[in-house]
Amino acid sequence: MKITEIRTYLMHAGAPSLKTWAADGSFGTQSYSKNLTGSRNWLFVKIFTDEGITGIGECSGWPRVIETAVKDLSRILVGEDPTHIERLWQKMHIAIMGHGLTGTVGAGAITGLDMALWDIKGKALGVPVWNLLGGKVRDRIRIYAHANTAEAALSLKERGFTAFKCGGVSDPVRKVAMLREAVGDEMDIAIDLHGPPWLTPADAVQVCRALEPYRMMWVEDPVAPDNLEGFRRIRQHSSVTLAAGERQATIFGERELIEDGLVDVIQPDTGRAGGITQMKKIAAMAEAHHIMMAPHSGSLGPVAEYAALHVLAAIPNGYILERIEDDWDGRAKTIVPHPVQQDGHIAVPDAPGLGVDIDEEFVARFPSEANVSIPVTEASGSYAPGTYKEHLYVQTRTRRGVYFPKD
């Protein structure tokens, strides 16, 4: 079997509402045609073979730019045997290295192509991808949704969810206190403290210590992702469960977070971590350090979600999968079939390969219009008063007597 062609399918996906997105902001505030808001794009890739078997994958990180990277990598894949996945992964990685470290664009491109290769191999052998990864550890995957209000959290609880994540840096401790009081002790609560702006290490320590009494599932990205010393400082001064890793890619990008014990939960993004090949290796690294794996999936499309289900089904330290439960209504129309969900879990697919395909006609109805935005609005309160237009990466909290509650 040989690869004959590689095609890309880029679409502008609608944004979920603020109530169903764990952040102070959104995917962007710009309005586009077809009543779409935000700048979220989904990039799908298909690999075609001379035996009529096709594979589907998804690339994330910066989809509009990654599409060009996929097309560039295609020239070194056409003519290759798609079943030799590890060798082709190494070939793509080496090809990109001449341009510097892999980064988001390179890893995102490799991810979708690698995903499609696993899909082809599963179809060729007549088995689901999880079977190729060693078989099932579990038949269904626990998922968590997003909620920033008591109303949204209680709605999730009524629908059978046992975990959710809130977000934002405007007033995190009071937000968690309010949510814990609303849902009681039965639900797990995580909070994502990702910027902008990120907390300084000193402020992050204070926030993490203040969150300890609320028995957090985890505190995610309390400092900027490149600030490993900040993670070490939090480790020294707080016992809160820490999670990070969505912005790094491959075993090389996640290595220090895992080997230095800086997190309790590693969160590689299924669309930009380097593919199923790397997800399996990251999970093994994490397992050796007693670290759980909870793939990031906040802005991803539905094909990458399928890939995450296969990985989590096959690894012993699979913890939970992120899902925007009340997403843009076009999400369900983008793929066939839609995953089977019940009682806060998704059933592991049993069809050969990934078990999913895109509706190409539907995807084509939503061409990409933009793929970058300022993540939060001035009204979100993420920035100190009067500093929003500075768009800072890291910022010390002001009005500290209000920001850091005593109780």
C-alpha cells in the first residue's frame, strides 16, 4: 500500500457561549458571516492510498497556518507505505527540524498526519486504533465539561456529569467557593488559570494555597507555560493538584513537566502534541512518574476527540477527557457518527480505525475567515484596571486586599 494524495479541509467553527467556556473571555469577539463569532478554526486532513483506504486526522495549534505546513510535508509522504507509522513520524520530524524546534505549527501538522496514518492502519487490519495500542483498559471515558456559573454547573450535574472546569484569573477563589457551594462535594471541580495575563509566581502561590480547602480536581496553568521555575515554586509552597502541558508538544516538550514532577496531571493537546504516536509515549513517561493524563480538548474539533478516546481507552493512567458539552451546534454535523455519550462518559468506539469521518460538504460551507484574536475582552476583568490595551503576557495582581480573600 502506498500514499497517493493528501488533502486538507479547513473550516471556521462557531464559538460556544461564554457560559459554556471555562475562561473570562471567548474564542474572540469578531463577528463573521453565517452568524459566526470568534476565530476558532478546525483543520482536517485526509490521506489517500492506492488500495482505496483513506485515513482522517485533525491538526490544531494554529490551523490556518498549519494547513500550509501539512501541504509542505505531503511531498515527503506521497509514495510511502502508510503502515510504517513510527518511521514516517521520524521522517516528518527531521524534515521540520531544519526550521528550528518543532513548535505548535510543526507538531500540529505532524499530529493530523500521524492520526490519519493510525486510522489507515486500523482500517487495513480491520481493528479499532485502541486495539493497535495494546487493547482496552476501559470501555468508556469519563469526561468533564465547562461551567462558570452555578446555573451552568447544576445543569451539568443534572445531566450526569461528575466533573467540570471553570476558568479565568479575574476572581478565581471566590468563583470556586461559589461553585463548590452550589454543587456540593459530589462533583470534581478544576480551574484553568491560563492568561492573559498569567499570574506571577508569587501571586500564583497565593491563589493555589487559597484554593486548597476546596479540594480541587486540579489547578491548571497557574503560571505561564514557559515558566518552569514558577511551577517549582508553587510545588514548594502549595499542596494543590497541578495540571499543565496543553501548549507543549511531543515527549521533548512535555519532558521537564513530567520528569521534574511539576504536575500531577499532564494535558497534551490531542491536536498538536505530535499525534497518537506521541500521545502514547507521553502517557508512558507520565505513568513512570505516577502522573495522570487528561488530554486537552478545549478548542479542538470532533476528529481529535475521537483520537483521544482511543488513547485514553488504552493507557492505564488515563484520567478524564475535556469536552465543551454545549458547543456550537455545527459540531455534531461535522462528523459521522457522533460519539455516544451517557452519564458523563463517552463510549469507546469499536469501528475499524478511528471510527469517524467528516461530512466534507458541511465543512465546505464554513470557509476560514480568521484564526487569531485577542483572547479576552476588557469587560472580563482579567487585566488590572486601565491596563487592558497593554495586552500583557504576565501581570502582578493589583487591589490585593480584594483579590486574595482571607477566608
